[in-house]
Amino acid sequence: MTFKCMKCKSKTFNSAEALAAHQAALGHGQEGYEHCERLNDGNLTIINRYYTSSKNSTSGDKHRGHRPARHRDPGVRLDLATHKRTFTVLSKEEHGFLHDKLLAACHLSARLQAQGYRLTVEPPEKKPRKDRPPKEKSPKDKDAEVKIQEVKQLDAKLPQNKPPDKKTSTNSSKSSNDKPKEPIFFFHTPQSVPRRSFQTRKAIALDCEMVEVMGGQDEVAFFSAVDFLTGEVLIHKYVQPTKRVVHWRTQVSGITPMAMNAAARAGQALLGWKSAQQALWKYADADTVLIGHCLNNDLKVLRIIHPKIVDSAILSSEAVFNLAPDVSLRRIWALKLVTKEFLNRAIQTGGKRGHDCLEDAYSARDVVIWCLRNPDKLMVWAQNARAEHEAKMEQLRKEREARAQEEKEKAEKEKAEKEKAEKEKAEKEKAEKETNEKMKESEILEKSGNANSSAKVVPLESCQVLDNPELPAEPGCLVS
């Protein structure tokens, strides 16, 4: 089975993904495609022809006012489901009870801030930690500042009508990556509006899948939201990022560029985080309780500040550690783990296909329901989890101490070997020096011996008689 691009007319592809990539790269997506099958004789026959633009619709459709149906590419997965989804069904009698419990379980602002929730519209100023002194500038940074000051002084001395030289420009000391990032502003969830009261829900569970875009930022690429009490699916759509995607994170997000393009062509994608934000605010106001697992990450990409939050990660971790609200929790248990522990339900089993966004939203919802229904069981689990955590920390501490001891012994051994090698080297150099000195002495003695052997002894008769009678008479005299 092959697929043919109707723009090129001649190119065929073995899969819908390959065709979608080709159309996205060359801008042929608006022309549609032909669904072909190869016959026994080797020829291609057109089974169906799909169009995604109204200009290719038939004249009969135009006269009848019908728009051509939008078809999605076969093989491109628009739904992220990896298996049949399961969620807890609540009776109407439980709605009021669980809603009251949910309101009582909303986290304090200090806890939200300690766990990384954004509580201000403008980015908060980064303050140095109290337990650490301010970081001193390195000599390299100080030298760079001195050079910048020198360049500024040179620029000030230049004539006004003469542009500064490129080599002395201050921009030469800065790279393009040093440009400050644009501040990201958040928005408060609007207050209750009477005309929207029939759509507003008391509590909503949500989850987002993110991709990395230019600038190293995350943007929402898939958004799912369900009614906490009824389980009704409110939002389940792709979200087109506003910037160019540099990393799709398919193994986690489950999103591919082909699927995103197919969803956009099929009209199943929201346009950017702002549209996703507005889609949530159709069902939520400031009185709505938002539920999720590590919900701060989801609200960050939606750029929302919300007052009433129940985070299943915080709910389970607080039961384990019981710390003050302004103290960050030591550990967060993953959604997959607590879902298995509390609900005996396996999630995120798609492997490299990534997560199911709607499944994660339902799982966070059901974990919170279980915690509200079973506070005693939650405390029992928390005690066991704390004991397990402390045992693991003790094991890690012992392993760290063992590694430190090994490194210490290794360092001492290396030091001893180094000292031994230096000592042997010094002894060797000393021995070589002594050998050289002995060789020099032997050479000197050898030279002096040669000089003595070259002297001749002559008889006394042949020596001249000295006039000085005081000199002793010798049997012979040496002449050279």
C-alpha cells in the first residue's frame, strides 16, 4: 500500500508519515493525497482521493454549500491512547462530600511557593540563598569587566562622526547567547462570571504534554482536562507551539511533528498556549479547584496563577514527611508509582510511544479521590514509604561513605606511590651524579698519568752544573 502526493503527482510513499513529512517540508499539505494500492500486475490503483482545501472540492459540493470532509492521514496517531482508559466513577451522593474534602485539602500558598508554583504575574527576583554567601567573581570575570571598561573609555574618546571599530566594540565581548531572555508573564484565573456559571465546573483535573522550543523554553503541545466529579472529558486536543520546536520529546510526550501537522489540518489543534488557557477558562474560574500531578509544570506552560490547587504529588509526599508548609518536600513520588500503589493500575505503558495525556489526567484525579476516601490507608502507606525512604537514604549514605573511603585510600596509595617514585628518581639521579663524578675523576687521573709517563729521565752527566752550591746533588735530572 502506497500514498501519492497530489501536488507532485509522481512521488509515492510507503507510509502516511513519510507523505506527511514530505508535504510539510515542501508545503504540499493543502493539496491532499491519494490512497493507492499496488495490484498483482504491478500497477497502482487509486482507492480514495482526499483533499484538505476547498478549492479541490467538486462543483456539486460547492452548489450544495457543503465543505469537503477533512480526513486525517492513515497511520498518523491523533489520539495518544496506548490502551483502554480506566477511571473511577463517582455516585451523585459522593459529589458534595468529595467536593468539601477537596476544598479542605487545597494547599497553602507557602506550600505552593516551596514546590515551585508561580504566584506572581511578573517573574520573581532571584535572591541569593541565605545559607550561602554571595558568589565571588572569578579572575576571568574581573578581567572581562576591566576590558569592557577600557573599551568604553576608548569609545568615549572617538570622534562622534566616526563609528567605533568592530574590534573595540563592546559587543565583541558578548555572544548572542548572553542576551537576556524575555520575561514570561502569568495570568490570574478570572473571577466567577454569572453568564458562564452553567459551564463552570467545581473541580477539574488536567495534564499537559510539553515540547522544547527555541530559547530553551517549554510549551504545551497537548492538553487534556476532565471534570473531577463526573469524569467528563472537557478538553483533549493538540496545541500548536508558538515558537519553532527544537525537541519533540516523543518518548515522553508521545507527540510527533507528523501528528501535530495532521491534527492542525484536521482542525483538532488549539493555536498556542493562549488558546489552551482560554479553553480552560471556559470551564474554570477562581473558585474551581484544579487537580493534577506536579501541576506546577502544567500551569507553567499554560501561564496560569490559580488560588485553589490540589496536587496529588504534594498530597502523597506531605503524608510521608509532614514538614512545615514553607519547607520543600524531600521527595516526590511519580504518578506511575502512586497509581500502582493506591489503585493497582498500570499506566504509561506505551514505551517509546510516550504518555497518554488523558490517562495521566484521570490518574491524578483518581489518586486524589483515593486519598480523600481513604485517609487511614494513606497514613499506613506513608509510614511504610517513609521507612523505605529512610532505609534507602541510609544505604545511599553508606555507599557514599564507602566511596569516599575508597577514594581516600586510593589517593593515599597514589600519594605513597608518587613519593616512592620521586624517592627512587632522586636516588637514581644521585647515583648517576656520583658515577659521572667518578668518571670525571678517572679521566683527570688518566690525563695526569699520561702527562707523567711522557717525561724522560736523563743521566746526571748530561745535566748542566748549576752555579748554586747549596742545591743538593741528585742522581739524575728530569728534562722534557
